Amino acid sequence: MKKLFLFPGCVIYSRLPHIEALTLKSFNTLGIKLQPLKGFTCCPEPFAFKTLSEKAWYALAARNLSLAEAENGDILTVCNGCTYTLHEASKGLKRDEKLQSEVNQVLAITGRSFKGEVEVLSFVRYLYEKVGVERIKRYVKNPLIGVKAALHHGCHLFEELEEYDDVRRPRSFKGLVEALGLETVEYPSETLCCGAFLQAVEEKLHLEVLREKLGDVKAHGATCLVVSCPTCYLQYDLGQLQIKRKLKEDYNIPVFHYVELLALSLGLPVENLIKRFHTVPIPFNVA
């Protein structure tokens, strides 16, 4: 039986380490042996890095993939950017023998090679396909009833999502959130990109994207926003502080990465740990 290794990615590693800890704890509670693996580096970042050097992007991704391959394992991601890079790089290398050969020549310097035997799965796909909504419901000890959640998939998740769900009306993330007892709320800008990378180039547009999303979420009665990506998490959590300072608007919408809610619903004593990483206070009792 193949092992399953957690690939946390550098945003979680450097800024939101509790998500790594909660993922390991939650999967263990669900009876899934999820393991860390030493040696992982940045995935690397899916667009800027690839634009600078596509071959280097493939080589760095292939090195990460080869680490899991060498241990007869697959990779589970909890970051949409990491999901996109590792999933797309794996597909591209398997599809293009010439590219795979060139990348393996680079990897040979480190004594490694990519064979195409590793599978990359986002935590959304793994929980939905391998575990199942009904099994998760059976493990829930603390259903989060009364919490109305707006969902934000994050745009980098959709390349993998199209392989197992309807990208126009996805059911997987919604089903996983509702399995924890939350009520999901639909709103017009649900598929809008978080706009995180606009911040460095166009601050005004960056704030407008935030305002549109947060305004929609609040107008449709949601009491929190649930994301599947740490970059989106930071964008909407810290972004509310930016809007408050620059535009004098206060939305006060708590933002959760899914695994935070999963851990809480499973009855794990992690409330204080979670609160340490939230800029927007958690006004309702999710414990």
C-alpha cells in the first residue's frame, strides 16, 4: 500500500503552520495515516516562476515529486498553488517524454529522477473521493450548526477539480463543508479570484476585488468565509484590515481554511491555536 505524504507548501510553512498541524491531526482522527516528508521545497509558485523559466519550474516540481516517489508514496496538498504546480507538472512530464528526459538530466545532478509513479491530490479531492462525505459525517463530534458559510474555492483548484467535479457548479467542497454541520450560502462572486497577486501591482484594483467579494458575502447573510487555500485565507483575513485602514469599511467576516473547521468539528481541542492566526476575531462559538 502506498504511503501518503503531506506537502504543506511555503505559505503554510512560514505563515500558517497551524494548518499543517491541524491537517495531520484531523487525518489521523479520520483513520488516515498522513505523514510529513523531509526535503520538500517550494512547489514552486505556479505562474511567476514558470514565466521566468519553464524548465526550471518543471525541474523543481519534479524534484518534489521524486521525493515521494522514492518512498513509494503519493502527495496530499493543502494549498491551491501547490496543487496546481505539482498536479500540472506531473501531467506535463508524463505527457512529454522529451521534456521528462531533459528534466531528469537536471535531476541527475542531485541523484534523483522522476518516473511518473506519484499521484498528487488536493485535500478536497482526497476527502471527497477517497474518504467520502458520509464517512466524515460519522466522525463529526461537534457539528457546527448555525454557522452560515460562504465558499471560496480559489482559482488554482479548478484545473484538478475538472477531473472529478462540475467546474460550473462544483459539489465537492460544498459537500465537505456541509458534512461538518455548516449551512452553505450562495452569492454572485463565489468564483471570483481572490486577487492576491494584484496587491503588488495595482492596489486600487486589489481593494476593489476584496470589496466586491466581502460585500457579496455579507449581503447574502454568511457569517464566515471558508477557503481551501492559504493565500486566499491571508488575502481575505488580512485584506479586511487593509480595507478598514484605507477605506474605513469594516466587514468583520471571519475567514477559515477548511481544515480548521474540520479539526473543530472532529472535537479536537484546537480553539486557542486557531484563534492565534486570525486577524478578524471569531465572534461566534464554533467550538
